[in-house]
Amino acid sequence: MTDAGESPRGELQLRTLAMPADTNPSGDIFGGWLLSQMDIAGSLSARVIAHGRTATVAVDSMTFHLPVFVGDAVCCYVEVEKIGRTSITTRVQAWAMRGGDGVRVKVTEGRFIYVAIGPDRKPRPIDPETRMA
């Protein structure tokens, strides 16, 4: 169940519990912690597409809609927007499941860009077959 009838977009890549150690001085979950969870989720998708190592090269946009509270289950959904010659662009949404009632609310969304990295730690091409899929 979600608020306002909106549903998560993309594939669930990460689910974690917001803990007291992740709070800011106001007692809400620190935005940097949430951004890192979203980056991890996006990188999991990018790694599969690239068939190997990737690196985050940009967070193109980030919008914080609602706070995350201690005890929320944070679910990160990833939708691939574009696969380039060496890069993968994803849209990541973070939803919080509050309490035990099953209500989900979208708390944050952002656009993350990754690049496929070779053994020399330089950008490498993504398999053209993957780019066409």
C-alpha cells in the first residue's frame, strides 16, 4: 500500500533498516546515509549491466521529499534510463515502509550515472549486446 496511489518505479535492489546511529542532530535519518544507500542500489544494477566493476561519476539530481525515521524499512528501486558506450544512467527512488502497517511513502529520488571500469581503472566499453537489450 502506498500513499496517494503512487507506486515505486523500477526493480527493488536494496532494502535496509534505518537505525539510530544513522540520525542527524534533529533525530531524523541523515540525508548522506540515504544518498549512500541509493548509490549502492544503483551500482548493483550498473554492475550487472556492465558485467563488472563500475564507478559513480555523477549524481545528476537529488530530491528529498520526506524525512526517514528510525525504524523505517528503506527500499531502493532502480530504473535504468540509458546505457551508453561506457556509462549507465539510473533513476533511483527510495521508499520508506513506516511501522508495521505496510504503508510506503516515497522519501527521495535521484539520478545516478555510473561508468564501466576496466582493470586499469579507466572507462571501458559496455558490451554492445547489453546496450541493445
